[in-house]
Amino acid sequence: MTAEGFLEGRRLQMARGVMLQCIMGGYPPARFYGCDDGDLALVPDPTQIHRLPWSQQPRGLAICDANELSGESSSLSTRGQLKAVIARYAAVGLAPVVATELEFFVFAPNTDSNQPFLPPTGLDGRREEGHSAFSVSSNNGLRPFFREVYECMAALGLPRDTFMHEMGISQFEINLLHGDPLLLADQTFLFKHLLKEVALKHGLIVVCMAKPLAHTPGSSMHIHQSIIEIGTGRNVFSDETGQPTAAFRHFIGGQQAGMADFTALFAPNVNSYQRLCHPFASPNNACWSHDNRSAGLRIPASSPVARRVENRLPGADANPYLAIAASLACGLYGIEHRLEPDEPVQGEFQVPDKLSLPCTLHAALERLKRSHLAIELFGKEFIEGYVASKTMELTSFLDEITPWERRVLAAQA
């Protein structure tokens, strides 16, 4: 839209079906979004209107809510779903607080998708070989790229906590400061968009796949969650003596009750399960533990005021609005129904069958499709539409024969 049209308040409308567009560009049958495929109104959030600092031509970006023309939020909008979860907390005097940790890879351009990704050539003329995890000098070869990333983050008002080189080759992680869940989802979305755009300017690509390289750690989007009491700001996970509360236990119980049903929301792509089934601290379970990275739900070491629950299941490929909404919805469900968690695990442990999670996209979609909890928390239209769109993506994947199949199976008798 032109700047003039935007400033005049001209309404931008979009077909409902676009909310269910799959990643290849197609759409599920119209019955999943309304056979007339009527319009939605895109309503800009006045706090999320940004000039794009990496663009030479003046351009702006406005994060919008997708609303029905009658005014209410569309059930197909993931941002709208997150706002609805936050409103359910507010109705009982509570406000969730979250922070996201996003991992990503920086690669050289990959013009042949049949070839693996390669790390870029740094200013020293060499490619990284995997010796830079957590090194203070690990991104020196990418210093111009990261300098502009930091500058653009500041221009967009994205405060960063820590930035580090992660375990993988040319893999990095940013920790965004904790705050309001909707704000953090917006910031996570903006940061991923920023990364990709700035990388292109520097002759690089940023990849947020869950598992872009074999035999290498994947990329996560861990979600740290706590709840405060509206008015007092008290963390309801800790009592006045600093001990864990019943609300803390029930929140974990709700997470455990919903993680298997919502795995397809936390791990939305075929590639997501490459990360979960070849774990490098990427647990595919609903166990919980005090400071054990092998558990899907980790309680980081912290002071009582900062007591929180870290959901380690989501990958960097997850929709931040939907992943945060699903995780928080499960926690509130546990509090409302006083669900008790299993005993915490420590050290090396065997995952009980009831706490194991789907290990393929097909299994995750089947679980989501049968979930009464998913319908209760997100509504029938959204869940059925999401499953339909993701089933199209899975079918597209299964329509191709992979290099592994040709290499290994062709010689079989």
C-alpha cells in the first residue's frame, strides 16, 4: 500500500483463504475457510509500525490483526489466537510473561537445493569448520553482517539480551528480553524477517529450518514462561517464602497434558522431526526437570522471583504466535483444572510412554486431528484448517523421492 493510502486510513482487505495458504503456495479445499472465500480486514497495530532500516528505498512494515469484516478477530489468525489466550489469563487476574531464544544458521548462498548448505567465507578467506561454539571471536568473519543486524534491531526497537555462537557450524542464538507474550511474538517475527533481509544485502542467507545440516545440532525456539498477578506483579510460581506454588505445579501439569496434542504446532514441518529424532539437547518428550536439558520442560536455575518454565520443544521454524499461544494455553488449562505433573526427572532417564511425543509430522497431525483439547482451546475451524494445510505440505513432501532413497535402495534386490 502507498504511504498516502496507509496514512489516510484506507482499509486493506484479504481473502480468508490466505490464512491457510501452505508453504508451497496452494490452498486446502474452500470448506476449511468458507466456500465464498470472503475478505478479512487487516487492521494495523499502532505499536508495530516500523520503517525498514535495511531498505534503501523508504519502506514501512505494519504488523496487522486479521479481523472479520464484522470486527471480531478471525479464528484463522495465529496472532488473534495468541491475543485470545492472553485475554483468558487476564479474565482470572493473571498475565503471562515470556521470552524466546531463537537459533539460526548463516550460510553462503545455496543455488542448488540438491547440495548441502555451506558456511560462508569469512573476512579471513576461510569457512568455519565447527570449532567456534561459544567463542568470543566466532563471528569475526561475519562482523559487517552482524554490525548491521545490531543496528537494525536498535532501529526497530528490538532489545537483545545475549547473542552467541551456538554448537552448530555457523549457527547463532539470540535471547530476546522477557515481556508481554504478544510483544515477544511480534519481536521474534520481526527479528527473523530482519535477519533474512540483512543477510541478502551481505551476500549471505539465513536459514531458520529446524535441522538444515545432518550430524549437527538443530535450531530451536525455546519459550520461557512465567505468570504474574495483575496489579501486584507477583510471580505466582513462587510463594512469599520463595517456594514453588500449586499454580507452578498445575502449569507444568497442563504443559504435560497438552504437549503431545500440540506437537504439530511446535514442530510444524517435516524437517522439524529431524531435529527432534536426532537430539542434541532437543528433547522429544513431555518430562520436566530442574535444570536438565534432556527434558522437554526445563526449570532453569533462578531466584524465586524469576521462577519459570522453559518449553524446549519448539523449533526455529515454528510460528512464534502459535507456539507461544499453544504453550500458554496448556499452562492455563492446567491451572484451571488443577492438573498435577508427573515426578521430575534428573540425570539420565527413560521417557515413560505417556510422556513421549509424536516423532513424525504425520503422527503429530493425526494426534492434533483427534484432540478434544485442541478444539476446546483453539476452535474447530482453526484446528481443521491447520491440519488440512499441513497435510497438503506433507503430501507434497511424500510426492518426491529423496537422494537417500536413490542412493541406498536402488541396488536392493
